[in-house]
Amino acid sequence: HSPNFSRGFWALKVWVSLLAHGRTAYARRISHDAELARYLGARVEEHEEFELMTPVGLSITCFRFVPAGLSSSASRGGGPGRDEYLDELNNRLMTAIQLDGRVFCSNAVLDGRFCLRSCIVNYRTEAEDMDALLEVAQELGSKLDAELRPDAWR
């Protein structure tokens, strides 16, 4: 409620923005964001150190960092299995990315697996930002993997 004890007009900003820019401009921007998400998904699939976790829909891309040389049989010798290791690695990677400040992503848990989540909603986001997200994730992920990977898996 406002100071006058009346309800605020929460939709005013959206309504005025639609009046100023029009429905076509909004549709074009939303389409652009969805295209950027598909671009990121394609880049993830091209890069051997990333894994696309689900088909790209709307403006969301879910993926995870899978370091080079991590075999699918990495759980031999005790300790956590490969998937558990990747969950922990990507959880720490998300935090490292956020603390680094060059790019931003959040997380999702899909089928019990932790992954990085990019949701494009800022009108200033472009393909270079998607490329930067993968570059930073690969850089920081490789450093974390060097610190965390069990010796038995090297």
C-alpha cells in the first residue's frame, strides 16, 4: 500500500513502456533473447568441456562444466562418483563466477544434477556476453578442478 493506504499501480511501468515502445519492440527483444540462449546452447555443444543439460527453451540455457580428462568411470577407487564430483565442482564454479564479477549465472538442479543456468533478460545482452560466460566458466572451472579433483582420477 502507498502512503495514502491505496494499492500501488504495479503495472504502470510495464503499461507505460508498452505505450512508449510498442508490442512489436517487446516481441523483437524477447525473440532476440531466445536466439541468444540458443546461441549459447550451440556453443556449449561445440565445446568439449561443457555439457548441455536440457534442450534450450525460451531464454534459459542450462549447462555444466565437465573438465577435460574426466572419464565416465572416474568413480573407481572410492570417494564420490563422477556425477557427485561434477555437482560439487559446478556448485563451487557458480560461486566463483559470481564473485569474479565479469559475468553472471545462477543455478538449477535438473534430474538431481547441479548445473549452471543462464537466463537472458537484459536488453543489453549480446552474443559476446555468451562467449564471455563460457570463457570465464572454463577459466575458473579449470582452476577449481586442478584444486579439487581426487588424485586417483588424474
